[in-house]
Amino acid sequence: MTSKAEDSLQGVVLEPKLEERLREIAVATKNTKKNRGLFRNLLMYGPPGTGKTLFAKKLAMHSGMD
């Protein structure tokens, strides 16, 4: 099962600039997993209900991680 970069944030509503940055992170993470490289850390912060967990779950699903 493969997914496209466009599918990584399906259902997530974001500001255009933030969406572009998160898509870059999703593509980079997927390529890291595919190329068996070292992952970079990502720290997400913000008040409750801003979508941090939703993005983390979508990123993991898109990248093939747990």
C-alpha cells in the first residue's frame, strides 16, 4: 500500500503556509523510511485541540511507521 504526498494531510485543515511545510516534512519522512536513513526529530507544540496528534497519526500512516 503506497500513498501519495497529497494524501498525507487529507482531512486536515491548515493555513496554506503551514500546510506546505508539513507536506515537506511528510515527504522527507517517507523518503527517509524508504531509503533507510536516520530520522530527524520533530517537536510539535500548541494548545490542546490544534491537531498535533492528528498530524502525527497521519504522518505515521503516510510514512509506514508505527
